[in-house]
Amino acid sequence: MQMKDKIEALTKMTLDDLVHNRYEKLQQEKILTEDTAIFLQEVFALQGILTWPLDEASVAIDVYEMNDQSCFTTEIRYLWFDDEESAVVLFCKAYTNADQTEITAFMIDTVDA
């Protein structure tokens, strides 16, 4: 499996944890900081209940490698709330070892609209 595929899969699992309100699990795995958890919960509360799209296969996850090859950034366009697509985008970061064979850290960065 290519590194971008691994990162995409991890991003999708993270979204699943968010949809199912597993904030504590994400914090224990260091994917989510306490401050980011509070921010996400505030943003999500304004939008409604975070849900999967009606067609789960339509989840669009883009993976970008930073120019300096220090990390990858992922974007999920767009999050769904109350079974409707929103303008909210989830951003995550993934760090790898030097030869990009292993993910060394993965975290939720922020959301934006």
C-alpha cells in the first residue's frame, strides 16, 4: 500500500471516530489535542450532527505532500451534518519517517469553511 493510501485510510478512520463522537479515543491516540477537540465540538454544534454522506464512497479525501517533504496534509471536502453536505472541510497532518515507509505521527489540524 502506498503512503498516500495509508494516510487516506487513517483519515477516513479518524472521520469515523468523529462521526461516532470518539473524542476521548482520538485524544488518547494523540490524533486530537484537547484544544482542537473543544474547537471541533463548538464548530460541529453550530452545524448539526456530524454524519457520513448518504453514499460513503463519495467521501472525497485529498492527500498533499508538503514541498519540503516534512509531512502530508489531508482534506476531507466536505463534511456532512444532519445528512446534508456542508461547506466545512477537515484538515489533518501526517508525518512519516525519512524514507516514507511509516507514519510516525498523525493528527487533526483544524476545520474550515
